[in-house]
Amino acid sequence: MTDTDNLSRRRFLQGTGAAATAAALAGCTGGGGDDDEETTTSPTDDGGDNGGDNEDSETTEEMEYDPSKTLRSLNVGTMDTLDPIKATDTTSGANIQNIFDALTNYPHGQTNVEMLLAESLETANDGATLTFTLKQGATYNNGDEVTAQDFVYSFERLAASDNSRRSTFILDTLGVKHETETTTVDGEEQEVYKPGTIAVTAEDDYTLTLELEQPFYAATSMLAYTSFSAVPEGLVGDIEGYEGQMSHQEFATKNPVGAGPYTLESWEQASEVQLSARDDYHGETPMNAGIHKAVYTESNARYTYATVNVNADSPYIPSAQYKPDLREFEGTDDRGRRYGTYGPMDENGLTADYYEVATPSTYYLAFNSEVVPKPVRQAVAYVYSQKTFVEQIFPRPAKPAYHFTPPGLFPGGPSNYEEQAQDYKYGYEQRGQVAKAKEVMEAAGYGPDNQFSMSFTMPSSSASSWGSDLYTLLRDQLTQAHIKLELNSADWNTFLNSARNGNVEMYYLGWLADYPGLDNFLNLAYPPATDTSGQAIGYINWSSETGDAAEQAIDGWEMIQNNYGTGQAEARGEGGMMMENAIEEDAVYIPMIHGITQGYSYPWLESPRSGAMGGSRGKEIWAKIGDRGEFE
């Protein structure tokens, strides 16, 4: 089986990036995931499912709990699929994590990876060949046993299905060997994945081998992402050689067959998601009977449901109701998470368990560079103040962002991040620089009689909390720099699809790491993979025609991907710095903040604290529900 060694990664992604991939956050676009991640009042707020005591903290008295009780939670925003290869946001990902299993997993959303459906791993060829031995006896929720053949099918779906929005994760990021073929797209010949050629082999029912183009430092972390989940062989007929046992629509919305600890009981798009715990799960038996998630698109409605009426097992605190003085910290656990309590709350008299954890995430302003010229993008960058946003508009724990890559993943680490941030082109710890924005615009020919008009689009939940305040500030400042700004908002799915299709101008999004690597963030800025005429990873349409530094970003990405092995972090970092500098120069993304998750839970809920990868990367099997008292 040939690989793509004779095909540069740049040319490969020019073919596949616009034809077979899409981005998340959160997650995910914040995600990332994810991942596109919708954010509302806390950058990676997951509805508060993960809070309470943890094995990492001091030993506490065991809480009495009732395993017949259902966890009451929130779906923070809408979703449109439960297909692991199609979902790209953290709202969908949190549900997929509970319905499906992959070879590996982030326990409690922590950055360390553990085996899940895999029992062991052997490597060869310096790590370029991965051989997994699967756990025997693990079953799907339809009773079928999980086999290596299922993974061959599942990974082929990820690479070849028209429903896949993550094909580059297996073909390019993980870099599984495969063949390509030439096709014509818009009159131009391009090389794309040849179906059926991916180097994933079932040696027997319980032995799975993956052959990579080159060693990949984050292979087991990458395989923990939900897109790599196991699906029974032949279940959906969306790839060559399979007619399918059910339609894709049925699988993705009504009957997602996975090997995870929960099954889907019901899903009403605009009202609720109900998951039931399995008693035949191959892993730890769930400590609850299931999960009920109420769906709300507006933060005030979530607040009323979870906090005022206490219909959830964790409070939901919008920015307008958040009171930092109610926090009382008791200590810091061995993962650096400050924990304590929040309350008592005026709304219900309760005091919640509380913690904070920094996440590998970035929330940003972005532009469709085909319709928003570089001088306009730079003017917005001069006007936007990270310092003002964190101190006056977003009343949450958050770290001002001056790079696209978070500090912990930045080349050279957090110390180099801070050193480089002080040279940020558009002002480090500055207030809005209207004069410089005006100067850039006038140098480009704009003025009182030649103003530039554009829309600023964001999810309605963000607009209804802090987003409208940010818009008002930017609008008033940009008016002085000859830019007219108009606010548009929509529900999460509508917004995300508009961004994917390039039907936005300036917009807000976030990205939560799919795996802990700088390349997982910077792939959103690889210009050929930002072309929204296909299914792009980033939605900025960045090219040499829309930005002077696009070629530098391409070269930086190639350097990253040509140095994917262990021990090559320095070379990856060099490529990363090339991309960071290109992003800053062309202002296609304007970093806003790096997220700090706030976890809340009422006293009757005991659940592990989420790790840095976020609550959407964990499973809810350890959530224990005790006596709710009057709130039962």
C-alpha cells in the first residue's frame, strides 16, 4: 500500500482540506473542541456536570448515593448530530462521549490518556506502527461484541464518508498511510484520498494495526477523540462496500449504536436529551441511572431552570448573576485546580461545590478574509483590547490571549508565551487604540465618505450575555475608524453552519484542544484548509490573495508536519512560531482569551473534577446523586 511520502502535505491538504473536512470548540470550537465550541458565560462552561469531590483532593467522607437516580443537567445549546465523524462541537461531543467508546480516553477530561476499548499497545518502526490488542467481551448497546473489524470500518468512514468532517484527523494529523487519486474540483486537478486504501488492518478479531506515514508524538491522544469511536461494521452504508443496516439519519439522530456506558432514550432537538445507563457496560458500572439534559439556547432560560428553580444538579451562573465574592477557596489539588465553595446563592439559598481549571483553549474574533480586507482586520485588532474585555466585559476568570496557541502548548512554553506577547503587534495590555485603527484605515483609502460596513456574527447565547456589550464597545470605537459594524446572532447550529459555508464576515468562536498539541490549534490557520467552498477546518478563506503572510503560514505548517515524531518538539515549535507571526500580521484571527473552566455542583452531587481537556471529554459514569431534599 503506497503512502503520501511522494505527495507533499501541502498539496494533499489542498485536495482534502476543501473537500472532506470541517472544524469544530470548542471544541471542538470551544469546541474542540473539539473542536467549534459554543460559549456562553464561561469559556468552557459545560453546564456544570463535573463538580464536587475528586480522588485528587483530600479524602472526604463517602456520600450516600442512589444509583437509581438520573443526573439532571443541561445541553448548553443545540446540536444536529450524534454521529462521531460528523459532530465537531463540544455540546454534541459531551453526549457522544457517553454513548460511544474509542480505543483510548481522557479520564475525567484530564490530559493523560488511558486505554479504553484497547487493552494494550505495542509499537514498532520507531512508533510508526501501532498494534492494539482489544478488550474481549466489550459490547455495543445492541449486544454485538466490539471487534477489530469494526475499527477498520469506523476509520474508513472517518476517512472516506461524505458525512465525515474530520477526515484530516486520520489522514493528515494522525497520518495513517493511504493512497490518493486525482479528481477535478472546479476545473482544477487535485489529489484526494482513494477509498479503501487506508492502512488499518484487523489481524484477527481482537488485534488492530495502524501504519502511520511517520511517528506521531500524540497518536494515543489523537485516538481518544470522539471521531475515532467504534461503530459496528456495516451499520451505516455511507462508504463503498456497505449497504448499511440503517439510514444515516436514523443512526445520527435516533439510534446511535455505540460501546459507551449510556444509550440514547430520546432526543427532542429544542427541548431535551435523555440517556440511560447500561448495566452491561464493559467498564465501570455507571453510578447513576442515566442523564437528562434540558436544551436551552438562551443563558437566562438556563439560569432560571438550573439555579432559580433548581431543576438541575448543578447551578448555571450567567455573567450578569456571577458574583466572584461568593467564591471561597479551600485549597489547590494536585492538578493545580483551586477548589472550594460558591454561595450561599440569593436565588436558592444553596452553597455549591466549586473549582477552577485552566483549559487548553482559545476564544477569538475571526474574519472571512475574502470579504473583509486586511486593513479592516488590522483596525479591529488595534481596537479590541484583551485587557478591557477581561476586566470590564467578561466578568469571569479568564486569561487575556495574545497568541492563537494557549500558553501550555505554545513553543517554548508559558514563559516564552509571555515574552512574545509583550511584542504583540496590536498592543500588549493596551486599551482600544482608535487612533492606530484610524491610521491603518485611512492609509488604505477609507474615510468619512468611504466607510467599510460589515456584520459581526455570534451565537445568540453569547449575544444575550456579554456579546452585546462587546459589540457596542467595538461599534463605537470602529465608527471613529470609518468602519460600520452591525450585530447578527443566531442559534448555535444556524450560526455554525453559516460560518462553515462562508456566510459570515466577522465572527466569534472558540477552540478547545482535541489533543494537547500546538498543531491542533494551528491547523485552523493552515490556509488551504480554511477554504469554505468545501468543508474547511477554519472558516477564514485565507490565501495569498487575502493576506501577505499566508505563504509563511503554509511553510510553517509544513515544518510542523514534517517533524511529528517524538523528540522533534523544537522543530514543531519553529513552525508554530512562523504560523503565529503570520496570523498576527494578517489579523485573520484575533485572540481574545484562554479559558478557565468553572465547575459547580449542588451538595447532593459528587463527581470528579474535570481536567484541563474539559468536561466534554469525560464520561458521567462516576456522577453520584444523593438526597436532593426539597429539590427532588
